[in-house]
Amino acid sequence: MGYRVVKKESGKRIVSHCVSFLIDEAKRMGITLLNTEVMNNNPASEKVLIKSGFSPTQCFRRKY
């Protein structure tokens, strides 16, 4: 899953709503496991995913 929100729209829970929608759709489709990746310079995205029920499991120091 990837997302980007323009700066003037940040803080409006847009990404939170989209992540919630995607989780609900995955459940509806019978998908029982979702994986996400967050770059270490994006704490806001990590926060959204944790609040949505994801758990940090691995840390990649340098992926890109």
C-alpha cells in the first residue's frame, strides 16, 4: 500500500480512513494477512499503521 497526501491536507485523517477502508475490503475478500512497509524517515505513516492495528516486526536499516 502506498499513499501521499499534499501538505495542506495533512492532519485530516485522510490516510487513516483509506487504510481502514482497505483493511475492511481485505477482510471482505477473505484476506487474512496484510503486510506493510514504512521507511524509517516516516514516523507519521508508522503511527497511522500502528493505530490501524499493524505491529512493527522488522527493521530494515537501508532498503532504498
